[in-house]
Amino acid sequence: MEIPELRDWAMVADTSSYLAPERRVPRLHGKVYNSPDHKNGTAITTSQLLGKVTEEVVKTRNSLYKLGEPFDGYAENFPDAKARLFSTLPQL
């Protein structure tokens, strides 16, 4: 089974104004490739980000994703975004 890859990604959170801040969960938004459910390059927002499986693969509530490079604008605002993300995720 090939793990789908998420490219041009950025960290996002729930944005509902009716959701208390402590209930907001981290998610990833990006373009997915090699997914059995989506055409290559489809923009998706993942379910809740739970942790890392390896130093390249993250687990969300519903899926595993290999992380490619982050979105250029995100990477400019948050240098070393991928390394920083992986350093903060719990090992699963």
C-alpha cells in the first residue's frame, strides 16, 4: 500500500467562531498525490493531526500522509516548517 503524499501543505486549525479555542485541532491543508480517494493535485484539508509515524509520515485521525515540501508562502513565514512540525509531533 502506497502512502499518499501531501505537497504544498500548511498547518491550519478549525476556524469556526463557535468553537472554543481549546477545542480547535491542528490539521494540514495541501495537495494530495497517490491517493486512492482523490485525483493527483486535489487540494484537501486533513482530519485532526495526531502525530508522526516516521520522520516523513504523519498520522491524522483518518489517514497516513508522507509530507512533501510545504507551501512556499508558508515556508517563507515559518522557516524550516517541516522540521519544526516533526519536532513537535508525538511519536506514534
